[in-house]
Amino acid sequence: MTDPSWYSILPPILAIILAIWTKQVILSLFAGIWIGTTVLSGFNPLAGVTGGLDGIVNVFTDPGDARILIFTLLIGALIATIEHSGGVRGFVHFLETRRWVHNGKRAQILAWATGLVIFIESNITLLVAGSVSRPLFDRYKISREKLAYLIDATSAPVCVMIPLNAWGAVIIGLIASTGIENPLEVFIEAIPYNFYAIAAIILSAVVIWKNINIGPMKKAEARTQAGDIHWPDATPMVDIAADTEVDESAPVPSALLMVLPIAALIIMMPIGLYITGDSKIIEGSGSVSILWSVSFALVVSWIMVLAKQLMSINELMKIFMKGAGGMLPIATILLFALALGDVANALGTGLYVATVVGDTIPAPLLSPLIFLVSAFIAFSVGSSWGTFAIMIPIAIPIAATLGLPIPLLLGAALSGAIFGDHASPISDTTVVASMASATDHIDHVRTQLPYALIAAAFATLAFLLAGMMS
């Protein structure tokens, strides 16, 4: 890693500006990679191109990153299999016939509640909630931008507060690396201080309850009520038009075609963590467990489809390839985002931003400041986990040295990472939320941002008050 300097922040800033301006996320990410590798190669633009390409290829040398990319393709195959088997249609019919979901507000509650219940991994939460709720949102004329916001506001914010999942395993490991003797206890004590995550979940519930539509979201809702699912110039992350054309007179498939594979996926996650952690769930490998989980769910789905003679193996393979192929855009974005993160780490982007804070900040201002710095890093890099790795080893020693509550500063670091990740157009969870909702990515970013800023304002005030009382 080079000595951090002001040009360390150029790659993520360039990528973010270009992504918002051009709506071309992949090209924007590569531009950020190129400027970063150009700096690393002594400001040689040609070497920056070759270095950028090598950086993208080198992503596959990290087993964890490679598993995430494979998982992305497999989850696309799983969703395609469940949808083609009729599982989603069966589940929606099950909810409607029992009068559980019979209007737009109930559909929004379903999307919100799914994010609370499925807390194993944020991307899984997004994909499940999006697949189940999207047909209902379309039926009751609730905008897909609203769906993307609701599932995005309840995926990572919930996952970050659960100790026994992939997120908890990563955070607890980082806490332990600072020399804390009881990392699990510290993590649990920090949960009440995760003010942004709590605010985001509560605010999204209030948005449903009071039907609060502000800024771009208000326009999106009006457009959807008028009968237009997308804006004329929108480019949805996924085209599901062909998949949603079903014969309403055909027999309704069983809801179990969706419920059992998803249950298998959820159950396998802690089992995978238990196995890979040598009987210690919190020490398990999140990337391995996620890959095992989606593979197991796919096998369960195939067995059910074949047992009911709904499709042949040849048809299942075609659906598998179609579903995986449909995820290539998101897999490509993730690949470039991971490469950009590697470049940012090599430049010391996170460390530069963190050290700018200095040593002269008054103690009561430290927790809100750590929250804001962590948010900026996550927004710039597009990764909450990457921000955890940067900020947790900084926040905990600061708290220990100054005699401040460690859970408070840990909560500030975690909250900032979630807010920055929630608001960033290059974040993987933001991209997956757009994909799961089949909406235009930049439209999702624009409609969600006002709500994220409101939750962040509440969190900042809460951290200020907590810092003054500590």
C-alpha cells in the first residue's frame, strides 16, 4: 500500500460522479479502477489500463471474492427455477386467498417483514423479498422504486445487528483482531448503538404506515398509479416481462415450490457456519456457507420439480443457464466493484479519510464523527464489509485509549458503514436491491437517498447525544 494522500480518494469519487452522471455503472467503475492504477503506476495512463485489467483478473485469486461471484450466478439460477416452477405465483396466491395480502399496504408490509425474518445474508434477503413482493407491487400499483427502498432498508440494517450470521462472523472476527477478549459480548452491547440501522428500519415502517412519499419517490408513485411501471428512459436491472406472462386459467402451483427451497437455503447457512468454523458458528466462513446454502437450495428445488414432473432435466438446465445469464450484469458490476475496492485499499483511501480526523477532536464529537467518516468511506468504496475492516480497528483502540464506551464507537463505525453502503450507487447491496426489484438502478438510488439522509440525520443526532452523556 502506498502512503495515503489526497489523490487516494480520486478513484471512488470519479466512479460515483460518473455513475450518477452517465448511468453507466460498469464503465464508471472501470474509470475509477483506471485512475487508481494510473496513480499506482506512477501516473502512467497506459500502465493504468493494463494494471486495471490485471486488477479485475486478480479478483478471482481471492477465494472469498470468487465464491461471491459464483453465488451471484447460482442465486439467479435458483430464482429462475422457483419462478418457472410456479413457486412465486403459488406463494402469492396462498397469501391472497387467505386475505393476508389484499392491498398495496399489505404488499409493502410483506416486503418489509421479509427483510426482518430472513437475516442470514443481505443479498439473499433482497432477492427473496424482491421475488415474492414484486408481482404484488405491480398488481396494486406500488412503484418498484418503493419496493427497492423497502427491501434495501431492511436487509443490511437487520443483518448487521445479528451476531450469528455471515455479517456477525466478520464483525466479531474484526473485533477480536483488536485484542478484545470478549468480542461477542462487545458486539451484542453495540447493537443498541447501531442508530442508523435502527432508524432505517423504523423509518421504512413509518413510510408504509403513513404512506410517506417525498421527492423523486412521490413522482415514481404517481407514475406507477398512472399505469407506467418505469420511466420512458429507464433501464431495469433485470427484464422479467417474459417471465411474468402466465396463464391465469392454469392450475395454481404449490407454494411449497418456493417455501421449501428458501427454507433449505436459510437452514443451511448456520449449518455451513458451524461446519466451516469447526463447531463454532461465529468463526465460520460466510462466503463458503453462502455458496453451500444456495447450492443446497437449488438441489432441493430441482428435486421437487422433478418429483412433480413439472420439467425435465434438459428444461431445468436451460432455465439454469438463463437464470445465471440474467445475473451476468450484476456479477460484472460486483467484479468491477471488488476490483475498485482492491485499488482503493492499495491507495490507502480508507486510512487517508480516517487519519484526516486528527487527534484534536473533542470526545463528545468522536462518535458522530466516526459515524460520518465511516459513512463517507462506505459511500466511496461501495462496501460495508470493507469499511468494517478499515474502521473497526480504528474505532475500538480510540475508545480504549480515551476511556470511552467501546460499544458506542463500534456502533458508530457499523452504522456509518451501513449508511454509506445504503446510499452509494456502487454498493453491491444497492445494486442487488435494484436487480431484485427489476427497476432502474439510478432511479432506485435517487428515490432512496432522501430517506437514507433522514435516517442518517436521526443517527447523527443520537450519536451526538450519546457522546455527550458518555
